Amino acid sequence: MRASGKRLAALALSGLIAASAVEAQEIPPALGEAMALVEQGDTAGAIAALDELVEQPGAPGIAFAALGALLLETGNAERALAVLTPLADGDPPDPAALFNAGRAAEALGRLQNAASYYQRSIEVEPLSPALRALGMMIGRLGRAGDAYEYLRSWAEANPNDQDARLAAASGAVELQRPAEAEELLEGLDPTDPRSRLLRGRILLLRDDPWGALAELRPLAEEPPPVLEPSIRSTLAEAYLLVGEAEGAIEQLERLAPEDPELVGRLARAYYQAGRTGEAIAALGPFVEPLVTAPPPGDAPTALARELTYDYGRFLHAAGEPDRALPFLRLAADLDPNLAETFQMLGQALSALGRTEEAETAIRRYQDLAAGSTILTAPGDADQRNLDDPTGHAVRLALQRAGSGDADGALEDLAREGRLAPDDPRPAIAASSVLLHAGRREEALAAVERALDMAPTNADGLYQRGAVLMAIQEPGEAEEMFRQALTVSPRHVAALSDFAVLLMSQGRNDEAARHLRRVLELRPDDPLAQRHLDQLLNETPATGSDGGSEIDRLRSSVELDPENPGAWARLGEALLLERSFRAAEEPLRRAVELDPTNAGARIALASALWENNRPEESLLHAREATALRPADSAPHRLLGGILLWRGEYLEATESLERSTSLAEPDAEQLLELARAWEGAAGAEPGRAGELLQRAEAAYRRATALAPEHSEAVYGLAQVLRQLGRTEEAGAQMERYQALYDRDQRDARDAPPR
């Protein structure tokens, strides 16, 4: 046996004895003899001695642990696992045996079993070397971000483990946590190519592509073979960011890439350089087969969607929409929650004259785009989140939930909760996701975990109130809202939801006070304004004798069931209380009794809309405009429904009519602008003209409400589509400032 192997076996055996949970047992003489044999280089003799020992009745567990460790060190993983399994499955389990069982399973390629053993070892002993082993194993599978939580903990406890620190830093970069990556790299050899590569990637995260070029160019002259793909692909990314597509092409062509991800990057570089034909040729061999055969089961769906989408848009740009169409359809099937795919699909269908299908795709694009946030906006807005990685991760998770992947969002939030165990925000966000998914009991448990960490956190108090309101616990919900507002009197969400709760109880005076406060903080909040207008225009929900107005209205229709006005008043009162389902029937009755009652039709259309019956809602909104052609309200309602349905040109007609009949507010102009913008997407041949109309409406909205963040964002997007990049950038800066202000208002404190 070589000296290095002898030392490893001896260290493994002595280390196992020191760390094992069975160390309290008396070490039998035969084990001491085995250790001596290992020191002498006779591992086979040591194994034979231990084999004899474990055959004896009542053999101590430590003998099995030692035998398993030696078998593992000599490469006999199969037998090592068999020997270690009883110890690993014991009660209590032995952390060292669990760790070595994990190593054996990993050596045998049984990675799920290995991960399970490592996890159990960590549960028993939080600083077990299983932390490092599990992190490294996950990292080798290409999941550096998932490995990070294990490697960071290990590196903090073992700062001299350079390889673990580098691997942890790679995970931090993957998760866009540059400050933590820099901390892990501090003190390491700055000339180490692995460190330099990571520093280059950190500079890209810091929005410094020129700095990344300076760091990586010398490294790319003679790159270590194992790092060459990462160095050149990162360098190519930097070149693309500074607009030097040819530099990116040079780096990527040197790799002669066969990796689909690198091919995709090379194709985008060709496209950016104006070499569309080469972009198509590069992607074709990877993408063409996907139309007839789905991606392999182990292929990342996100990558397949990205390559398929790129191939489709390149073909469309080359004037071949007929060839592009099947690939854009496939991209939409692979991920039905990305707006950009449906926008491009709509354009291809429109170019082929397939108007109805194009409108359907554009409607889907508009639905998805309406739910987008700053996290998907272009520009450098996301850069400001990098020094708050937990806030950044929470926002990304909420965006993921908004796109329909609640389970994925919850996984991301759980991981962030482990990385930031003292920060309540991941648990609060998880509660919000669970509540929207209808998992109310889990939502309550999540927010209560957050409040255990931070009992006076205003967001946590508000979220608990929101959950309690959803599970019909109004008394406790009210207490939570009051506590949230005591901590943060400017908490807009708490003020708004508390007002709704008060309205449902007929406590309209107090609700109105809260709504006025919301409008002081956010003058353009349409929901608060609508609620307040309803309160000011309606009779109180309770009479002077304390009786319920709803009960009285019900009594009225019972006494006079053929009175359409009585039914309308009951339905409108229920609508005011947001009892949309209860409001529907009396409003239907009012319309049946008096089909000419435009007010009842408007109220019924609103209730049907809230009850997810858009077709019926549209019908009654149209009838209301016919009954009141000179009234702005029904035209506005009709325009809003048409906008949601993606019928943009017809929506613009109704909304233009509405704005001409009464002085419009900012929200009305915002709807009009969105309708013109959607029409531009649906009518590529008239895009310039329609985008200019959208710009005019956005500008009118921002003139009326200069701090309306959604209007500013919409204006920025339209300016970008019109090619006015500098103006668009200025508006995005305005938007970011307003967005940050809204966040401060919500929290009543600067972001962490």
C-alpha cells in the first residue's frame, strides 16, 4: 500500500472513532490491533481482523463502523454500504455511519440514497462532513445554487477548506448574491483561475461588463482546459453586454460547442451581429427534431423552450413566418406562462393572415404581460436588489408564483428561509403564496413562523390579518390589522384590507377614514377611490337603531317582489359589501323586471365580471351602453372588459368614447393607453401609429397623476418600442424611484 493511501485509511479509521456516536463503547483490543495494522500499511489484514471481530456475538457497533470505513477507503463501496446500513438505520442513528453510508451510495451511483444519508447525518450532527459531501455532490450535478446552503455552512465552520469556499462562492453567484460570493473569496489566491472566473461573474452581476472583460481576457489567453467553457462563455456574455457581438462569437466558436446552452448563446451572438442565417443554421440541428420528438426526459424544459423560441423568432426575422410558426407553438406549449412567446406567436400568425388565431395569442400575451413586474422589466432596476439577496429572492419567488408555479415558488422561499433563518420575509411571502393557492391553514402556519421571528413586523401582522379574514375570523383579523397599523401607520395594504373588513360589517364611517388615509398615501389607488365613492354615495349599512340595511332591503323585496328598484338596491348593497355571488341573483331579478334599468345592468355586469362570467358581463355592459349612450360609466366598463379579453381595437373605441363624455381620471387613461398598446401588437402593419396613440394616452395619465408608477412604466415600454431609447431609459428611472417609494410606503421603513 502507498504511504498516502495508508495515511488516508488511518485517518478515516481514527476520525470515525472520534466522531462516532458509538464512541462511548469500550474500544475492544481487536479494533486497536486493526488500527495498528493500518498504520503498518496492512489494510487487508485490518479488514480481516475486523471481519473476525464483527462475527462474534455482541460485537460493538464501532467495529462495524470501522469495518465499513475501511472497506470504503479501499474501494469496496458495495460491501461497505451493507456493513454500515444497520448502524445508519439504528436508533439513534450514528452520524459518522450515515456520512460514510452516503459516500458509499454516491460511489455506487445511487445519488438519491446518498443524499438521504447525508441529510440524515446533518440532522443528527449539523456540522457533519456530510454538509460538504452533499453540497459537492449537488454542485457536480450542475446545481450550484442548490448546493450553496450546505457549502456555505461548511465553509463558515471550515474556512481553510479552499475548494469548499470556491464551490460555495459559485453557488452564491448562481443565486445572484455577489456580496456573499465576495466574502467567500476574500483571502483566497487572487491569481487562482477559479477565483478569477468567479470575480468576473461577480462583476457581471454588479453590472460591470467592462470590468469582467478586464478580469477574464488574460485568463482566456491560456485557459485551464477544465475551466475553458466557463471562462469563454462568461467572457462572451460580457462582450454581448457591451455590444461587441463579434467578440462573443470569437470566444464561443473556439469552443466548437456541442452543449445546447452554448449553441444557444452563439446563435444569439450571431443574431445580435446581424448574421441571422448563421444563427438559424447553428440552432437548426438542435431544434428541428423537437417538433416531431419531445425533448428527452432529462433535458431541461426551460432550455428547450428558450432554444425553440429563439429559433422561431430568428426565422420570423428572416421573413419566414410559415417556418417559424411550429417552433413558436412548441415554445408556447413548453412554457405557457411566458408573455414574450405569445407576443411573437401572435406576430407570426398575423403575418400569415390568420387573424383570429393571432388575436387569441395576443390576448394571452396581454394577460401575461399585465401580471409582469419590475423583475421582468429591461434595464438596471434589478441591480439595486443585489445587496439585499433575500428581498431579491422573495420578489423572484413571488413572480414565479404569479406565473402559475406556486410549488416552485414555495421551494425557492423555503431555501431562502434556510439561508436567512432570522429574516421573516420568506415566510411572509410563502404565506401569501399559500393563501392565493387556497391553502389557508398552511398560510396561517407560515405567517405565524414569521411572527415568531419578528413579532412586531408590520408585514407579518398584516399578512396574518389577511389570512384570518379569509378563514372567516373577523375579530382576530381586525386585531391583527390594528397591530400592523400601530407599528406602521402608513401600511397601505393593511389600511385597504381593514377598510374592506369594516365595510363588510357595516362600519362605514371607520372604513371611510381608512380609505381616505390610503388615498392620502397613494392618491391614484383606484380600488380605494371606488370603495370610498360607494360609501359616500350609498346609505349607511346600519340604521340609527342598529338594524342591518341588508336585512331591511331583503325585507323590501319580500314585501314587494315585483319591484325592480328594490331588487336593484339590494344587489347594489351586496355589491358594495363585495358579496359578488350574493349580489348576482337580485341584480338579475332587477334586470328581468326592468330591462331598461341601465344602472342595474352596470351593477350586474360588474358582479358577473367578479364571478368570472366574462361573456355574460360583456352582454350586459353592451346593453347598458345602448341604454345610456351619453353616459361615460357604461362605456368605461365595456372598454375594460374588452381590454381584458384582448379585443384591443374595440376596447379603444369604448374607452375613447368614455373619455370624451366625462373628464377622465388617470386610471381611465391608463386603460386607454394599454388598449392602444395591445392594438399595436395585434396590428403589426399599424404598430407605429397605434403606439403613438398609446404614448399620448400614457402622457395624459402621467400629467394627471405624475406619481402613478404603472403609467410611467407603460410610457417607458411604449417609448422603447418606438425606438426612443434615451427617453425610455429616463422613464424607467422614474418608474424605479416610484416603485422604491411604494415599497417604502408599504413597509414604512427603508428596505433591508
